[in-house]
Amino acid sequence: MSQVPAELKYAKSHEWARLLPDGRVEIGITDHAQQALGDLVFVEVPETGRVLEAGAACAVVESVKAASDVYAPIAGTVVEGNAELAATPELINQDCYGRGWLIRVQPDSHAALDALLTPEAYAAVLASAEA
Amino acid sequence: MNQTLEKSIFEYSQPGRGAFAQHPPGDDAAALEALPPALRRRTPPRLPEVSELDAVRHFTRLSQLNFSIDTNFYPLGSCTMKYNPKACNQYAMLPEFLARHPLAPDTQGQGFLACMFELQEMLKDVTGMKAVSLNPMAGAHGEFAGVAMIRAYHRARGDLARNEIIVPEAAHGTNPATATMCGCVVKEIPVDAQGDVDLEALAKAVGPNTAGIMLTNPSTLGVFERKIEAVAKLVHGAGGLLYYDGANLNAILGKVRPGDMGFDVIHMNLHKTFSTPHGGGGPGAGAVGVSARLEPFLPVPVVGREGAAYRWLSEAERPQSIGRLSAFMGNAGVLLRAYVYMRMLGHEGMSRVGEFATLNANYLMVRLKEAGFDLAYPTRRASHEFIITLKRQARELNVTAMDVAKRLLDYGFHAPTTYFPLLVPECLLIEPTETESRETLDAFIEAMVAILGEAQTDAARLKGAPYTMPVRRLDDVRAAKQLELTWKPVNSAV
């Protein structure tokens, strides 16, 4: 079973969002997503300053099986992309909720986080896909 | 099998050794004198020095390491390599074809031009399109030509806002790439649980900016798009055009025509469906067919006939053409093989390709379902291919689609396509093609049943497969990341 940490918010398209103490939001892909993709070989993150709409493609993750878009769970402006992933995309496989984060954004509104899935709701999405 | 790996030919090299009987005639020193000194290289090229026999053995052994359609069942199907009758190649290799210079005047290439004209006519007939151009040299090239024609059509009408191409999520990855290359914006729409296009989503997606829709039918999910007429009506009603991706033409050959379904433009992978080995990155041919309104925009040159004479038609006759996409007219050898293939099959034979491709797929699908495999679309009939999902086995037995694919090699079968389409988890996409016998299909089913048994009793056996190949599991990650593959001597400073 894949891990769904209790302190994060989720999108149906298998991204997670974490509110950082400074008000920015960290975004990555879930354990389920990294398992489904398999070993990652390339990651492309957006440049700093890019304005993201909620639901828009914001990064690309490529594994030995497939290349997939990552969708921004909330609207905001990119303040940082994870530079470590260019040389070591496997960080996403090893630690998708930690060192494998993709981008940090300044959200347009923190209320948007409340509209995302709770860990329970995301776990239910995974369970229904398994059935 | 069970061969050992073959060394690189450089590792057989011994200074001074060579295949002197194969040396080109003439005086090397005199030939060198004719070259200006500035153009001569200062260091000799690093070429292997081997005898003729060493070279013959090396390449023969390499060929024996291949898992090929000439030796084994290959359920990747027309997607990669269906069986191509040897006669097609034999006739395309006639010396009169091989020795013809592409710049020879029309009057001296009437035989070749006649073949190309007839190929255009036969492709029109089998697809139901108004006109055909043989120019594009690959499937993606044909797609590019198709979308470029759609854009040219709207532009010629002064309809400049139309820059959106709709692509269903079950589409080939090349479709959104093509649309983007042509300067369009891609709008993705979902498919429903049965694998058909979601008409409600399509109705919302079309509008005054719609340039067109790109569809594969049967889709990559291995099912026929049943709502195609409603899709055509919606898109045409909004002023857009329909593009048919010919990747899965094998399934409907001689049975259903894209022109009759309402498509305005289609590309055909002559190297998949019409008898050229494909999948090795070799030359291809992505002929395009169009409805009447797109005919003026076809890439040039095309072959025309006046009385009994054939000639090239180019920009002078087709001023609205999107232009030339290849030197001369595409890959002549691939086009000739397609011509011979279609002439050998004829009308009736062409329908039998579609019938047997579909019958073989449905036979395999039903038997594998009875044997306990889960179908991705259990309520649907297969087209020329179908999908099984090992999601349940992955969860319950920790056996993945890749494990089954690797184990099949030990049983003497090439693996089917794995992990595509992306919509279906842990999937195998199986395409037997029309040329396989009942006995071969039954042997494949037996192997799949045996592997399913192993999955239940000895999953570790699958995890370690293959055992009988020259190599075991390959390092996919390293293959994707390490792109520099040039051979270098072990002790070289270079």
C-alpha cells in the first residue's frame, strides 16, 4: 500500500501540497504516483517566477515507463524548483514527500488549500481505483 | 537460445589484419594525392582490423542474438513489426527500380511513376479519401502534413482564430506533439469507461477556435470508437476538421473506410500496415489522404496521369500546397513494397487482413480471459489488439506486467507492449496480427497459462526472469540516462 501522510493535502491527479511555515506551499507527487511511474530518469521543473493556474501542467516527470505532466494543485507563482532533481531524479522514488519535492510556490490564496483533498479523501480515491 | 553475449567488433581487432579480398580496387596513394592536403586527416580512423571470416562470424552471431519475427511469435504486432512477405521486398529490389535515378526525366521513369500513381489510387480506394500524397517519410511526418493542411485550409478561408486541436486522452503521444509543432494549442478530452470519446466533454471543448480533432480508430485502447459519426457531426458542426491517425489501420483494412466515417485527412503508416519492416528506426512512409476540400493543400509532388503518360505535379499545378516534405517523393523503396503488397492482396485479400487481424485478437482475448486474465475492457470486442491488466496479480501476488513480459521470453515468445496505453495500470497490449496460425496462438495461450500458474505458486521465478536469454533484466534507468554509447578502448586516453 502506498503512503498518504496525514499532514498533507492532495489532488486527484496524485500531487501533494504542504503549507510551509513561511506561507509558501511545497508541491510534489505522491507515493502512489512514483510507484506507478517506476524508476524516474528525468524531471523538468518550471523556472522561478512562472505563474501557475490551478490544474495546469507545471512539471514533467519521466520514468522508464512514461513521461507524465504534473498538474499544479493550486494557483500561485513559482518561487523555487528543486534543483537537486536534475542530477538525481531518483530522490522522488526514494523520498517523494521529503527530498523529492518538485516546486515551492507563493499561493494566490491559502483558501485554495482547503479545497484540496484531505488524506482520507485521497486514500479513498486510491482505494476506488484499486477495486 | 542461451547464447553468450557477443563482443564489440573492435575487441577482435589485431594490427595489420584485414579482409584484403574485399579491398576496393585502385591505387590508394594516387587517390590520396588527388585530395588537397588541408582536407586529409592527420590521424588514421579508428577502424577494427579483422579478417573477412571474423567479420562474417561476428555479424552472424549478432543476428542470432536477435529475437525476431522470422524466428518467434511477436505480439507487438503492426505497432512494431508484423510479418512482411518476402516477395514485396524482392520486387521492390528489381534492378530497374534500384538503378533509377531520382532526377531522371519523367519520360524515362514511366514504370516507377505508373506504380506510384496506382499506389495513390489504391490508397484512395482502401481509405475512402479523395486524393493522396506519398511525400511524408514517417508516421509523425504524415501527422505533421495532416495538421499543416488543416491549418492551411482555415487560413485560406480567412478563418484565422482556429488554433485549437482536440485530442482524446487515449490518443497516441505523437498527436499532441504534432499539434504543438504546427503551432496549435492542445485540448485534451477524456474517454468514458467503455473506451469511447466522452461526447459531453467534446461538445464543451469545440467552438470557434477549433481547428480540428485528432483521433485513432480503433483507439489505442484496442476498441472501435462507436460514436465516431456523432464525433464527426459535433466537430464539423463547430467548423473543425477530423484527422485520422492511421496507426491502427490494420484492424479495419478493407472493412471500414476513414473517409466514410467523416474524416477529412488521414495518414497511413505504409511501414506498419503495408509491408515494410518497422521498429528499427529505418525508413518509413507516412502517406496522407484527404477529402475534396483539402486536396489543393496536399504536399507536392504527386503523380498525375494524362492519357497514358504519368508525370510529377508540383507547385505549378498545386499553388496552395503546403510544400515539399522530402527530397523527391518520400522513400521510394517503402512505397514500392506497399505497392507490391497491395497488388498481391487485391481487394479481397485486403479485407482478409482486417478480418484475420481481428479474429486472431478476439480468439486470444477470449481464451486468455477464460484462463483467468483480467481484460481492461471486458464488455468490448477487440479490434486488432486488446489489453489485459495485471493490476490484481500485482496487488495479490506482487507480480507485475513486466515480470510476465520477461518470463514470456523464456517460453519463446516476444513480449507484447508493456505499460501502454498509460490509462490502464499494469497492462499488456497484445496484437497477434493476421499472419499467425491457430497453432501459434494456442502455444502462446499455453505459455500465458503456465506463467499465471507460476505467479501463483512461485512468484520469485517470474521476478528473476528471463533465464534463457543472452542477458537478464536490463538496467532501464542507465539506458535512459547514459546516452553516450560510443565504443572506446579500455586504455585509451581519449
